[in-house]
Amino acid sequence: MSNSLNICDVNTLDEKEPTFVLDFLTETITVRELIRSRVYQEVKDYNTEPSAYFSGLVQPSGTEKMLNGYKLRAPRRISWEAQFEQAIASFQSNGFIVLVNDEQAIALDDEIVVAPETTVAFLKLVPLVGG
């Protein structure tokens, strides 16, 4: 039996992007496992139907940041492992934060209860210009 988590992305204006669901086989996961599952699913979805744009947690190498994702020079396969490594580095350098039931997850080994009432949000942080 699998357990599901509803995941959404939010920005600093408190705007939420569409929610998606990730399934897990256990009742608890770590933040690291959450990030791995999200990145794996995003890359799998993209690689199934490659296009000129990738919409994911972190920017793949060789892409340009656009309003609704990252533009690739040409459609290509993306490595989920490389994306996962980049996402872990971004989490550790505060490129994004993970909110579980509106509480910030601090460490990659923090545990998350996988339950219908658990809310998970990824908040991408943007560096201030000139500051």
C-alpha cells in the first residue's frame, strides 16, 4: 500500500503553483528522500516527452531560466542523478526551503510523516539584486 503527499511550490508573494502528488511506500520519509522522489519524477516526466522547456525544482546545466521553467538549447535527456545532486546542494545553500505543515525543515535527515493531512511546500528563494 502506498502513501501519498500533496506537494506544491510557493513563491515569496505567497502564490501557489499547481499541486502534484508523490507516492511513497513508507509512512515516514526524510527530506532527502522527498527531494529525490520529486526530482526523479520531474525528470522522468520530462524525459518521457522531451521539449524545449523543463519545469523543475532546479535548473539543469546548459539551460536558460525563463518565466515558466528552463529553456534547453535543444530537447535532450536530463539526468535525474545530476538534478538530485544539484537539488541537494541548493537545499543546503538555501536556494529553496521545504515547509512541512508550515514548519521549515532544517536538515536533509528531518523526518516527514506521509499522511493525507500533511502539507509540503517548496519555496524557491531568489537572491536580492544589489544587496
